[in-house]
Amino acid sequence: MKQKDILRQRERLARQLPSAAEIVRGSLLKRTIRHRRGCQKCARGEGHIVWVLTTGYAGGKTRQISLHAEQHEQVKHWLKNYQELKARLEEICELNQKLLRAEE
């Protein structure tokens, strides 16, 4: 592959990068909380839906953040942006390696 083709492809990928300000790393978990007594909804077995963002760190540490219902879609979008950004950066890195070996 020629150098100018690689540069063109790299620029195209760079233009497609999502905003780095709207990303978050982790996983979105849906949990059901049930009260032991006094809650009719829980007594019927329905429970209360809670969304949690969980993020793993070095050393096996995990941070969990409980989200408000209205934050669920925002966090889902930020997680998608993170995955897209990570994938595109990997592609750009591969192109940069090819660029080091490319013919002029």
C-alpha cells in the first residue's frame, strides 16, 4: 500500500472519531432490588429496576455507580462512543505501522 493511500485512510478514520468528552469505560448492569417488607410492588415479585455502571481497575478493584433512570440512555451512548473510539484508534495504530513500512 502506498504512503498517500495510508495517509488518506488514516485521515478518514480520524474524522470519524466520536467526541472524547462524551465517553465512559465500563459495563452497564440492570439490577432488580426487592425490599423485604412494606412494599407492595416487591411483595408481588416485581421489584425495582436499578441501572449500575461498573468499571474494573487494576488489582481487581471495581467501582460501581448507581444511575438515575434518566442517566441510563446517556451512559449507554457514552459506552458506545468509548467502544467506537477504541476501535478506531486501533485501526489508526495499524495504519501507522503500515505507514512505517510503506513505499513512497
